[in-house]
Amino acid sequence: MSQTNADSLEQALEQHRHEWVEKLFELGRELKRDKAGLVGVMLITALVLMAVFAPYIAPHDPTDQDLTARLAPPVWYEKGTLKHILGTDHLGRDVLSRTIHGARVSLWVGAAVVLLAGGFGVVMGLMAGYLGGRTDAFVMRWVDTQVAFPGLLLALIILAVIGPSLTTVVVVLALNGWMVYGRMTRSAVLSIRQSPYVEAAEVVGCRWPRVIFRHILPNLTSPLLTLGILEFARIVLAEAALSFLGLGIQPPATSWGLDVAMGKNYMFMAWWLVTIPGCAIAVTVLAINLVASWLRLISDPQEREKQFARHMAGAMRKKMHATIKKELEAP
Amino acid sequence: MGRFIYRRLIHGLIVIMGVTIIVFVVTRMVGDPVQVMLPLESTLEQRAAFEKKLGLDRPIHIQFVDFMANIVRLDFGESLWQKRPAMDIVFEKLPMTILLTAVGIGFACVVAIPMGIIAALRPGGVVDRITVFVSLLGLSVPQFWLGLLFIVLFAVQFKILPTSGAATPAHIIMPALTMGLPTLARLVMLVRSSMIDELNQQYVKTSFAKGLPFVRVVGIHALRNAGLPIMTLVGWEVIRSLAGYSVVVETVFAWPGIGLTAIQAIERDDLILIQAIVFTAAVCVVVINIFMDFVYKLIDPRLKLT
């Protein structure tokens, strides 16, 4: 008896795993249809790999100074060498290695801030939307008030007083950005809290933490994922701007924003110092935005329907053309 | 209506109070203001005298009451860096930021609304796809970098525009462009998506069917109904820029506005000037928010103001 039970459990698990893999494949097929989304996903994968394996990929240490090769131009110039493919900065540090290492800071700050701000905002929004009453009033007043704050100025001051570092940048950006998640989660909870499965969970006797985390939260995954990715793009830009202003990541650490700020003084002699880290930021943010807009398309049923219709129309048109061609060729 | 104004004003006051309290706490409690403001080599007597001058030797709650009372009189004290009343400096710099914001966002609106409408006329078409991609690109380029590229291109290569400062009208072109482009990108996306929704409505078909001219249907009927989210975004962009996001552009082009002053005050540890600037920014945000609510009411009379 127990043997068969275990067997059926295994079978169920197997089937579940199968479904999961199937879903992943379906996502991949859908990705192939959207070229922009595919490019975005590929770029992000490359960036993440680059950030993770930065010390193995980068040809030099990002802080190694080579004062004999200061402001060396990229390799395609006459004076450029293969030793420094993208040239060096005013202290002779390798631009390529700094750019590769810069990906670490940007992605790390982005991920940490989205997790922190998203976690806090989502919990607040869930509580406000589900519990209602005073909790709701309190949280929403708080959100309204903080949204009306001059956020960046306060962030700059707090960073200046506490002292800028990786941790303070993450904390300040998270404190500044949790409200979006709170608002969106709350409105989503309000629209599904009357649905039968939530009521069923209540009738069965679940306490509110279980209802909101086990029953409501999983159903908010796709809008929250899209928002999180969009926020990620915003945070990467914000970190770059803070570092550019000198109130973000501090040397000797490397960050793209910091590199642009340092290259600014040598802009007219060595354009690559400003251009290359700037391009890195732009490409990263563009890739994230492409993925976000693709996700928004596939998570919106209406859009999916439209896409499906377009796909079918395209297929029919092709078929029609083929038959017409065939008829013309063989009269 | 009266009740609405009352509630909004109270909320605005809470926001301003909140901001000033945060600034007060951050500047008094987290760091020792004297240590931040005086040079390291100052003597103990100098420190004591300085504390006395700023009233920092008194208990913290009395300092707080004093601080709030002074704010009501718009008196923050003398800037430590420029040795004149902090509010004078703010009132001198604020118009420059407002000018930059107005030109930058005005430019964004003038370009983005026609662009968005044209893209929305044939969603999925070539023009639409190019517009969407260009706006995504505009959203992804960091503002400070865009500014530097403009300087290299227009000031160094072509030598047609001045690099920095605000001496002549030509000086505003590059900062305003830099400020406006991300706004432009966001606005195009929004105009496009709300116009697509609006153009699919029944009343648009009716208007076409009864023979109204194309420009009238799209430009007046549909655009007006799509106007609310567009206005919200424009208002939000103005708020953002006055609430400190102009810092980046102003730093790149040395535009003598409130953002550049804020950064300079932070660099020089001039806490008094910083307090004045943050307070002013908070007031600006609150005032624009209330103003925007009235604009909504004008655009859409169905809205209930609560």
C-alpha cells in the first residue's frame, strides 16, 4: 500500500516536473517570436555572467595602475596596444577591466534595492489591501506623504551626512522606492480579495498571514515581476547618477557612474573614458527595458490574444501566398 | 470643494513638516553639525563659540521649536558658505531651475504629443515600431552621459553652442534638451498607449462615420479624452525636476539653479543652505500637486475631488 502511495507520489512529482519544464519551453518558444525580448534576455544573461565571472574575464585588475601607459587609446588607434584593448584612464587603469567589474556594482545594487524595497512595499501593500481599515489608512497616508517628498535631495543629504558607501546607497535607494510596490500591491489585492478562492481560504479558517502570503501573493507574481524589472532599470540609472555626483560608490571601488565622472575631466583628450562606461549603462538599462516590455506583453491576456491573432493572420497570409504562387506556376 | 482644498492643504502641511523634521534629525542627530561644518584643526573655544552662535548648546527640543519657528518666518539663518541669508540664495537660484524645467519639459511636450499620436495611428506599423524603440533607447541613456555627449558634439566638435553657464539664451539649449529627452521618451510611450486605447473606442468610430474631419476626431476628441494620464505624467515630471532631479543636468552644464547649489552646499557642508533648499523643494512639490488636482478637475469635470 505504502509502496503504491510512494509510486503515485513520484509519478505526480514527475508529471509536475514535466509540466514545469514544458512551461519553460513554452516561454522559450514565445521568446523566439519577440526578437526585441530575445535580444534583451540574451544581453542580460551575458551581463550577469560577466558580473559573476568578472575576475576571470577581465584582462587586468581594475585598480592596477600603469603610470607609463596613462590615457592610452583603444586598440584601433595607431598608439593603441593589445594590452589595453579599450585604452586606459588617467592613472593607467585598464578601461575594459573597469567596465567589466562595474557590472558587478550596478547589478548588485539593482538586485539588492529591488529585493529590499519590493519586499517591504509588497508586505505593506498586502497588509493595507487585505486588512483594510486603520492599517490601510495608515499605510496609504504614509505612502502619499513619502511620494510627495523631494526624494533625490533627501537621498543626497542622507548620503552626505552618513557617508556614501555601497550599503548606504542600497538602503537610501530602497527607502526612496518602496512606495510604488505598496500602491500597486494594494490595488491588486483590493480587486482579488472578494474572489472565491480567497473567501474559501477564509472559510477554512486560515489566518490573515497565510491568506495573504500563500493565497493572494502567488497570484500577483506577474505584475510584480514586471514592476520589479522596470524598477531594476530605474535603480541602475539612479546608482549611476549618484556615483556620478560623487555621493554613491566611492573609489577604489569601481562603478560605471564613477568612471564617467572621472573621465569627464579628460573628456576632450580621451573620449573613450566617458563613452565606454556610459554605453555600458545604456546597454544594460536598454536590455532590462526590452525584457520588461516583453514580459508586460506576454502577461497581459488581451495583448496575448492580439499577438496570437497577428500570428495566425501572418500564417494564413503566407499559406495564401503559397497557394497563389503554386497556382500561377502550374496552370 | 472647500473640504477638498482643506484636506489637501493639511496633507501638504504634513508633507512639509515631515521633510523638515527629517532634515532636522539627519543634520542634528546623525552627525554632529559642528564637526561637519568646522575645519578639523579648529580649537575647542572656536567650536564652543560656533555652537553658541547656532544655538546648538541648548537642549534638542528647544532647538527644534526654535527651528520650526524660524521656518515659519522663512528664516533659516546665514549660509555658512556664502555668508548671507540662505533664503536669499534660494530665491535667486530657484527661477533658473524653473526656467530650465519649463523649457525642457515644454520642448518634450511639443515633440512627444504629435509623435505619440502618429505612432498610435497604426500600432504595430513601421513608424510605431521605430518610435517605440527610440523611446526605449531614450529611457535607457543616463542623463548625465547624454549631457556630456552633447557637450562633446555641439560645443567641442561643431563649436555652435556654449558648454556651460547661463549667460546667453543659447546657453539653455543643451541643458534643456538633456532635461527634456528622458521626459520625451516617457511621454511618447504614454501618449501612444493612451491614444491607441482611445482610438479603439466607439465614439471615435461614430465621429468618423458622421463625417468629422480626421484632425478634429484625433486631435480634439480622442486627445482630450486621453489627456488625463498625459497631464498626470507632465505634472509628475515637473515635480521630479523641481524636487531635485535637475541636480544631474545642472551639474553637467554648471547651470546656476537650485540643484547645482544643493550639490555645492553638500560639498561645502553648508547644512543651513541645505535645509533651506530641501524646504523650498518640498513646498514646490506640494504646491504643484495641489495645482495639478485643479487641472484634473478642469479637464475632466466628472472627477470627484476627495
